[in-house]
Amino acid sequence: MSVPKKRRTRSSVKRRQSHHALKKATLTTCSQCGKSVLPHTACSHCGYYKGKEVIKVKMKAAKKKK
């Protein structure tokens, strides 16, 4: 089995690993309710996407009554 000829320096290791960093998720606001949502995704709070209701969401008030 072969062995590396030279030890990889700390700076070259860090330079290689620089692309492994996590990025912040970009959030947009829902046009209907104003909550934060991922872009190109239906709002989980109100169920709207691009001004149209896409998902039927049960109201929180109905859940509290049960």
C-alpha cells in the first residue's frame, strides 16, 4: 500500500475544507400571513403559495377546542 510522500500542511488542509462550511438558510416572508418560509415552498402555517391556497391547513383554534 502506498504512503503519501509529503505531509499535508495545515493551511492546505484548511483551504481544502473551506467549502465544507454550512451556509445560512435564506428565508422569505409569506405574502399571506407574514411568517418566514423557505423560498419556492408552500407556507406550512397558512397553506398559500404565490397567492393561491395549495394546502388545506386545519386552524389552530379548532385544535384547541378538542
